[in-house]
Amino acid sequence: MVGDPTSFDMLGTPTCGKGEPNQGIRVGHASPACVFADVDVFGGEE
């Protein structure tokens, strides 16, 4: 299931974590909310 435009949001972090001193630039990606079922994460090993 994928959300509609009302669930669309920009998610990420306020800094890119590169450079010395740290660069203060917002990075992230925008996407709607999604629901997944039966997905193995990291290979699904127990």
C-alpha cells in the first residue's frame, strides 16, 4: 500500500555529516507513507 499526497513528507537529517567543520546542509528524500508485508530485512536469518 502506498499513501496518497496527504501522507507525503520530507524525511532525513539536518546535516550531511561531511567535512571538517561539519557542513550544515539538510539531506533526505521525500516519499509517501508505505506499508510492506513479508519483507526479509538483512537476509531474514534468525
